Amino acid sequence: MGVRLTAWLRALAWVMLVWPTGLLAQPQGGTEHQAAAKVWTLEVQGAISPATADLIGRTLEEAARASADLLVILLDTPGGLDKSMRVIIQGILASPVPVVTYVHPQGARAASAGTYILYASHIAAMAPATNLGSATPVEIGGPPQTPTPQPAPDQPESPQTPEERLSTMERKQINDAVAYIRGLAELRGRNADWAEAAVRQAANVDAREALKLQVINLVATDLEDLLAQLDGQRVEVAGGERTLALQIYQVNRVEPDWRNQFLAIITDPSIAYILLLIGIYGLILEFYNPGMGFPGILGGICLLLALYSLQMLPISYVGLGLVGIGIALMVAEAFAPSFGVLGIGGAIAFAIGSVLLMDTSLPAFQIAWPIILGVTITSVLVLCILLGMIYKARRSPVVSGTEAMLGTLAEAVEDFEGEGRVIAQGEIWRAYSPRPVRQGERVRIIAVRGLTLHVEAEP
């Protein structure tokens, strides 16, 4: 009995001394748990377009509302539109969420507009075997727009640098681009001299060399390696400085929604061009056939979508005007034939306007030649068919109206000499004949004077 009592006393003492110590230590260990960092990732591939700017802009806003800790843009682009690029950069500069632009995967590039976006980001990173550069404005290239002054015959010809061969407008574009990218480089503490060389000389550099030249912040093999290197780094964002805590993180991959996919489709220059033509032809068909409904509704919708797309794209208003004039001339040929003069002129204006419609030399924002040729040839064929139908209709005999009554027979309903009445085409008409006509006699109509038929006796 005493042994059992001693064992119970020892157990009670252990509970009173050891267990409270464990209870007191538990909250201390609980403070070591930290919440997982919210890391958002967004893939951007292909040309920088209005749809790209819309996607990145809305992602930045949603990331800020969700209090995300980091946004990683996985970039692979050959360049794009200057307007869309500047919209993206403005969004990044104003973002309270740190933005990492990561040129990924291996073999990707950040050329032209991609270089500017990389420089604007809070952190610039690249995967191995990637490159960036060639930030010269695309419009600058090819032959100079102003003639180069020739040296006098007695003076030796001095070699000219590429920049000396540029026109005044091209120099303005170059200097504007240089100032823009140098400002971004100084803001982020990156190599501004190389950035200027990328604009003036279209310089390119790979990932390892970019790291040595302090063009980027780091080289990472994949997203996991990137986040591991970023852990603990301090980033200056809009609103203050933030320290990245990425030991534990949760990745949220952002996917384009239906709105962005639809915007990407209609802002394709070839699609916008086709929508414009469907809209114009649909409205023309509705105007000449009132009450059909469907052509007018479809034409109105397509025309509004085309105008919305074109106002976001770099279009030439001269080209747009030539397309409109060409269509107007071809329609005028169909309804007021001029033996092909208006139609041929309209087809030429339409083709030239289609080529000049996109006011940029970026390949990704050009209307495909097969589409231009196909639409032009189709319009000409339709015009030829309409002209053939009109020519055939002109040569065929008249089958309606008062002119169709000439040469037909009528029957007298009474005896008359001078004025009387006859039945023609099932109706009673007033008739005139210089010779006597008997009731029931068949007479031939030789002229129509107002509501009076001039007739003569059938021989």
C-alpha cells in the first residue's frame, strides 16, 4: 500500500513540475510559424500588344487588392507597340506589389519593348541561355528619309556614322527612347550606358553577360531558384520599402480570362481588317435592301468592334481613307456603271489603302498579304459579276412598266374613231386611233402618251 502511494505521489509531482513547463513553452514555439507568401506568376509570350497591356494592368490591380507579396512576369517577347509598352511600364512603376520580370524559359528573349519592361521592373532576372536588347525603335531603319548631302568633287568623302545618316525625325525618336530607358536604368540602379547602347546600336547581351554588366539583378534556372535567391531582399516600391520573405510561399498562376482572349483576337490587325470590311459591306447591303435586318445587325456589330480595335492599333488614317474610297468607288460602279472606270480605280485604292492601313513596321502588327490579296480579288470578282448582270439586264427586253406595252395587242371594247376604250394587259385604257375601230377588234399599241394608248389596226 505504501509503495502504491509513493508511486502516485511521484506521478503527481511530475505533472505539477514538468507539464506546466511544457505548456509555457508551447506559445513560444508557435510564434515561429509564418504565413505563406503570396507569389503571383503571369506568362507573357509573343508581341506586346493592347491585349498584353490590359492583362498586365488588371493583374497588377488584382494583386494589389489581394495584398500579394510578389508578382513574377515570365517574359518571352520579340517586342511590340510603344504605346502598350509605356502603359505596362506606368503600371509597374505605380505598383505597391514588387514586380519581377523573369526572362524565361531557356531560349527566351526580351527584345525591343521587352528590354524596357525589364529595366522598369523592381527586379530583373533571366534564365540561362536567354538574351535581351535590340531596343532601337522599329520605325527607325531602312533608307533615310532625307537625302544625304554629297561632298564637293574636290573634297574627299568622309565616312558617316549610322546616326549621322538618320533624319531629324529619326534622331528625335532615338533621343526620346534613350532618355526614357536611361531614366528607368537610373531609377532601378542598373547599367544606363548599356541601355543606351541597346537603343542606339541595337546591342544584345546574354544572361551571364547581363549579370556582369549589372543590367539585371540575378540569373535563375527556374522559378524555385528565383524565389530562393529573392528571399530576404529589400525592394523599393510605390509606398515604401518591402522585404521579401519567401521561405514559405504559395504560387498563384494567373491565366488570361475570356475578356483578354477576346481582346487579343479582335486586336489582331488581320481580324480587325476583316471585321471592318464585314461591317461596311453589311451596312451597304442593308441600305440597298431595307428590312433584311441580319446584314445590318451583323454589319453594325462588326463595324463597332473594328473601330474599337483600330483605335488601339497604330493605324494610318490615309490608308483607312483609301480603303473607304475604294469601297465607295466599287459600290458606285455597281449602281452607276461607268464601264469599269470607277471599279478599277476603287480596286486600286482599296489595295493600296489595305497595305498602308497599319502605321508600323512591326511584323506582328501587319495585315497578312494573302488576306489583302484574297479580299481585293474577291471584291473585284463580285464587282465583275454585278457589272455582267447589269449589262445583261440592259440588253434584255423590258418586261414591266408602260414601255413593256409597246408592240403588244389590245382589244377594243367599243366602236370608236379618234378616242375610245381598249383592254390591254387585263385593264381598260383610254385609246386613240386615227382610223375607225370596231368593238372586239384587235389593235396594236404603238405609243403611250400619259394615260392614253395610241393604237393602230392589226393588219
